[in-house]
Amino acid sequence: MTTYFRGALGIFLVCDITNLSSFYNLQYWLDTVREICGEHTVVALMANKADIMFGSPGSRQVLREQLLIFARDNRLIYEDECSAKANINVTQTF
């Protein structure tokens, strides 16, 4: 699996804001990326499923503050939450 990103110049780590375990798994993936690619690879964090907040805000399990702190502490690029389904902040992030 690591051959998919070996030598990558940039990586997006994606977290589902309705799934707390996806947030907890970010550290594993970040450690793996840095081990395989090194410190030179640019890593960005995307928090997906922002559209859920319109219809079912109680489904949120990952707070924006958690994402901001994780990004800051790990020197990641973080724009804002996005939604691939509703096309929210996807273009801006890329």
C-alpha cells in the first residue's frame, strides 16, 4: 500500500467529521507518510462531510478545534472543512 505514495510531493489526509475513529487514525497515516516520504512531502488535512451539518448536525463526532490543533501541532496545511458530495471547499483546498 505504501507504494502508492512513495516519492509523493504532496499528500492529502482525509478525515470524516462524522467518524471519530477516522480522526484517531490520522496520526497513524501521518507517521506512515513521513516514514515513507520524509519531511519534505507537503501534507494537507481535509475534513470531509461538512454537508452533514445542514441536515444532521448531531452526527458530528470530530470538532473543528480538534482538527485545527492536530494540523497546527503536526505542521499540516488545513483550509477548512469540505464536502465532496456537496462540492464545498473542495476546489479551494486543492
